[in-house]
Amino acid sequence: MNEETTGCGRKCNCPTKREHWMSIGISAAATPTRDRSQDTVAALEREKRWEKDLPAYARLRKEGLQPKHVDGAHRMEQGFNDKIEIEAGTKLANGTLEVVKEIREINGVAS
């Protein structure tokens, strides 16, 4: 029997058995023994963090605050004491917060 003329013999009607098997693809996610790429691992870790960060970001926005990004919003909500720290995206060292507030006051910027 000539494979070229009979097709693959399945419902897909590939021209040859070779073409049939060449058309099948297997995702890397379906092969758990293979290493995941760093991008995939980073995306999964980010999604896990965002389970807490997205609701916290929404609460901060509702309070009128503007965090720099979603990442770390939960940590900011829990541990940052001032609007300036949240908007800067970092915890300010002892005394720095007071200096920033004084500079804003001198410049007439609301804090």
C-alpha cells in the first residue's frame, strides 16, 4: 500500500502518516519532568503575590492614594504609615519622612 496516496487513515485525512504525526504538538506544560522557563516561573509567582496585592491596591486607590504599582501593595497597606511612603513605594528611614513633609509644606504641596 502506498502511504502517499492512501493518507493517514484517520478522520483528519492528513496526506500521509508522517504529516499526521508532524501535526501533533505537545505543550511543555504537559511534561512535568522538564524544567519550566524562568519567565513562566516568574509569572506564576507574580500571580500568586497579586492574589493579595490587587485587592490591597484597589483599597488604597479607593482611599485616594496612588501606589506606584500593584506589586507590593499589600505590604504597603500593612506596614506603611503615610501617604508619602505609599506614593514613593518605599518605607522611608527614620527622620526622612519628617524632612519630606517639611519640604512639601515649605513648597506648598499637600501631603
